[in-house]
Amino acid sequence: MSATAVETRPSSSAPQFATDGRRRLRGIRPGLVLAWLVIAVVLAWAVVPWLFTGQDPISGVPAEKLQAPSLAHLFGTDAIGRDLFTRVVYGAVHSLSGALVAVTVGLVVGTLLGVLAGSLGGVVDAIVMRIVDVLLSIPGLLLALSIIILLGFGTVNAAIAVGVGSIAAFARLSRSEVVRVRQSDYVEAAFGSGARLHTVLFRHVLPNSLTAVIGLAALQFGAAILAISTLGFLGYGAPPPTPEWGLLIAEGRNYVATSWWLTVLPGLVVVAVVLSANRISHALGRNR
């Protein structure tokens, strides 16, 4: 009787295992997987661009200028015969590094200000929040242009300008998260047990406050790519012939009527990366 029971156990556990497997597969969101795949490909472009193309992004072949997309030139060629796909691939490092600098500036400075305001309160909170209100009252593009005029043109300066514009968003979110966590029972118990402020901040408050900030950082990463591309399009970013994405779109705007691929295809790459970063940010926000 016991042997029969033992023999029937594998057959009863097999359907349960299959059910768990189907549940895991249903839990995988195709949109999120696609977003991570897009980000991974673009990061690979930035790190090892020579694996994706063997052509020169700076010099071209004049006899092959303004050729439509084909197997030889996936994104076509520009006005001086440069392969557009090669320039998009090599331009990833400029756009992504600029976005990384911008997010780092906003994340570090904004989070620091928000943590100080939320933990200390009083006069410090009032002063920091008034600074945040001033930054939020200035349009982001206008603020970035003003900072670039002071610092000078270039990808790094454009990234710093975009990062300064995002400080207010990080500061306000981190302050609200710190205030929320500080009102929890375990934080009050930590203070009641004699723990000092900096110990409570690093051990309890910060680990439970940074999830939302990380989600905002992913969202700001996509916004920073779009902002840096906009500044490059306006001529405030990297100088020619740097293959920066915004500059590529700007160089092709004079040929929209005859060579649509010069603006459409780099623009689609920017849109895909920004939407992917936004999708990942929303997923991080739901999981917090």
C-alpha cells in the first residue's frame, strides 16, 4: 500500500510543477523584456561598437552619398557618404555617457538635499524646499540653455546642465520618502533605543527610501537622453563631426524631402531608448 502511494507521488507533483512553470511564464511581461533588450543592445553599442560595424563613423565615401537603406548600409548614407548606422552606433557612447552624467548629478545632489531636508526639518527644510521651488518654476530647456551659456558648449557641459535641471525632482521625491519612513514604527523604536541620527539614517531610513528614487533615476535617464539630443539638435551639444544622436538628426533636417532616413531612423533609435527607459522605470515603481 505504501509502495503504491510512493509511486503515485511523482505523477501528482508533475501537474503542480507544470502549473508553476506556466504561472512564471505568464508573469513575464513581453514589453519589459523588450525594453531591457533595447537598453542592452544600446549599451553594447556604447561599449563595443566595433562588433556591430566595421566602417568609419567620421570619414565617408563621396560616391556613395545619400544612398537609401539597404543590406550594405542598414540606415543609408548621409550627404558625404558616411554610413548612418555606423554613426548611430558610435554615437551611443556620447548620448548614453551624457545621460549618465546628467542622472548622476541630479541623483547625488538632489538626494543629498532631500535627505537633509527630510531628516533635519525646520529651517533647513524650508530653505531647501524654496530652492527646489525656484528650480521647478524655471522651464527645463531654458535652465539648461542658461547653464550651457555659462559653461560652454559640449556633451559634458550639456549633461551637467540637464542634471542641474533634474535636481529638484530628486530632492522633492527623496524628501517625501525620508519623511514617510521617519514616521514608521521601527524608526521611532530605533530613536527610542538611543540610536543616533546618522545611524538611523544609514541603517533604516535610506535603505527604505531609495527604491522610489532609483525608479525616478531610470525615468530621468530616458528624459536626459531626450534632453541632450534636443540640445545637440539645437547646436549646443557635441560639435561636428561627432556622431551624437541629436546632431545626426540636425544634420539630416535639410534632406527630409529627399532622404527621409537621415532624420527618421536616428529619431526612432532615440524614441526606442527613451520609451524603454520609461518602461523599466514604471516596472521599478510598481515593485517598490
